[in-house]
Amino acid sequence: MSFRTSCPSTSSAFQLVRDSLLQAAGLPFSDALSAEHIEQAFQAEGVSFAREGGAGNEPVYTPAVTLWAMLSQALFTGEERSCQAAVARVVLFYAVTGRLVSSTNTGAYCRARDQVTTGVVQRLAEGMAERCEAAAPEELKWLGRTVYLADGTTHSMPDTKENQAEYPQSSSQAEGLGFPLLRAVALVSLATGLIQGLAVGPYAGKETGETALLRSLFHHLQAGDVILADRYHGGWFMLALFRELGVDFVVRLHQLRTADFSRGRRLGNGDHVVSWAKPVKPEWLDQETYNRLPAELEVREVQVNVAIPGFRTESLVVVTSLLDPQEVSAKAVADLYRERWHVELHLRDIKTMMQLDVLRRKTPERVRQELWTGLLAYNLIRQSMLQSAAVKRCRPRTLSFTASLQMLANQWLIAATLPSRSSAHARMVTVRLINGCAHRVGNRSDRVEPRAVKRRPAPLALLTVPRQQARQALLAGITDK
């Protein structure tokens, strides 16, 4: 089975991906990822498939088919995520469209997949998120403002020398017992739920913390945007850098600060404006930037009391740069901070529902490609939810992510074989939209659950020595019998 590009990749070939997503002219957000956008991403990254083998039939793994197969792996879970399953889907696709592929060997697909760089899928994921955000109706925004959620997470990966070299395991784990760990910080739209940007780095080391990674995402922000984050991102310099960008912030008071509501300019009960003096320069900040930042940072502190039984926090202080109580009330600030919880749900969808908590590739570059392919698939699912929400005239966060994921995965192969303008394709588009509208998420904002599970895990012993050493001990025990 060979792949080559004796024929140049054209946008019409990438229509395969669009058809599989059941896009149709006139649907809201349908222009967020066009066949032309996909082709441009390949060209911008300079990706051109090398010819493998001698002259012969037309290539099986063209850039379009390879990307289609990669996305299918991200949409499926379990055994259906394997390379063998992806190749089987490619073979079936060609069979339905009138071409016989005799070999189901995974080698050609894996070599083709490795030529699709991380930059290609990252461009596609970020580009479509940006276009969806630009097309989002005003009613999805907060007081007419674009709000981005920022939060950090981690991903594990196979224990190989290459992965350990770039993403070392936690220092608390003994050598041979841990797994490489990647830290990531995501920038997620509150309105659409799409990943706008993601920065990754080692779990530990200089300039690898969440704040450093978040600073590398500043190019995604524009003046007038609002950042919604937890207390970890509430340090003086981070907030000052936000204001320098013209970006407002709503964060929880940093754990090293205390609020004294007897000071400052009083706006109401538990609501005042205070000035924070500039601290000494941290090591990571250059002198020029330090000198440029103001001597004082004016912020508004709002005390929020939580009277709901079962909630872990009874009172907290929210810090914001939205100083005018006539434009933004204290209640509006408190209500917005409560929306920060949605980023936890979005990260759960990515890591648990899409099973991206443990990545599968064995080298750092391929790990990053796998992660960004998964994020592209995630954004495509969110795009589908946006379209369903537009039909239902509701907020996309009220629709089920899992139901949309299942629908796209189950129709992936069938939709690819249907002509774009056929009546069958149009009926499947309708079914997808109806399915997305039909499954709603319950409004459980005050839900209280213990952090415990009833079902006991299987009583398996934990590996306390490297696996090779455990094997040798086991073999020694068997020999002694």
C-alpha cells in the first residue's frame, strides 16, 4: 500500500472531511472550517507527502484521507482508536466509493500520519475556533464582551526515553515506576466552549508553570476581552500584563493576599476599589517590562458569600478590573466568576469523554500531534453543538457533548461516502441537528455530591519496582518451585 502526491492536493479532496462532518450550505458556523482552510493549513506548514515505493496506482493515503483517518481515531475510543481500526475504515471507505484496497497493513498509514505535522492540526483547531468566536451572536456573550476561561491540566503518556527526556515524570516517583507528564494550559471560550489556544510544557522546571504557559497564549487575546481564571493566575504581574493588553480580568483573590474592606474606595457592602503596589521584580520578568508596568494596580475586590449547604467554600473574594459598579454590579461579577466552573467541564470532556488524559504516542512530537488532533476533533464537535443550539435557540452549553460526539463518530464513515448535495446527505444533516437538540444537560448548578465512589476497584497490587525487575523476581520464584 503506497502513498504519494503526484496529483497536487486540491481543496475538493479535503471536502471529504467536511462531508463527514455533515456540513451544509447555510448552516450557522459552517464556514468555520472549509476545504480551502484545510488546504491552506497544509500549504502554510509546507507539508507535502513524499512518494513511497515505485510507480503504480493512485495513492491510498492522500493528505485528505490521512487527516480523515486521524480525526476518526480521535472521535472513537477504546479499540476503535487503534491504527488497525483506522486503516479498516479507510479500506471500507474506498470499497464503498468503488476502489479496492487489498492490504490492511498499518505501516503506510502510520508513515503518512507522521508527515502531518502538529502545526497543521493546531492551525486548523485554532483557526476554526477563532472564526466561530467571530460569528457568535451577541446573546451568547457576557454583557457584549468575549470571555475566555483559563485553566491548567496534565496529560500522561507512554514511559519511553524520548518522552521522559522532554516531559519528565514527577520527582516524587521512583525511576521506572512513573510516567512522563505534560502540563497544559487551555484558553476556552465561555460562549462557544471551543479551545482557542493551548500551551504545553514539562510538568516541572523553570518557566514551566501555569502562569508562564498562560503568558504564551497572550496573542489570542484582544483589547476588550475578559479573562476568567482561578486564584493561581491572580498574581500582581499577571493582572498588570492583562491590563497592559487592554484585557479585563475576573479572578479569585490570590492565596498570598488578604482583603481588608475597611480600606480603599467603598462601593457597597463587601465591595471596594483598592490599589496594589508593584512588588519587586521576579526573575522571569525582564527589566524593560518591569519598568513599563505601573507603580500601582487599581483593582476591585468583591466578597462573595456562598450560602448553599454542601459547598466546600463558604466565602471568597473575587478580584476584577471592572471598577464601575454602574456598568457591572457586584452580583454580576460574582455570577460571572461562578461560570468559571465550565472550564472544568470542558477539560473533563477532553480528558474523560475523548480519553485524552493518557496519550498513546511514543515520542514528544507525535504526542503533541495526537493531542492537537484530539483538540481539533473536540472543536469540530463543539461546532456541531453550536449549529444545533442555533436551531434550538439555546446556549450550546445546555446540550450534551457526549451525544454530539457519539453522533459524529457513528455517522463518520457513512457521511464520507455520500455526495455533498444528495438528498441522503441532507437527511443526515437534519438528523444530526435534531440529535444535538434532543439531548439536553440538566441544570444542576447547586448539585452536591460526596467526592467518593461506591464501586470498589479491582484488588490489584501496585507495581513498586520497575517492571523488568518484577519479571525477574517472578521468574526466580517459579524456578525455585
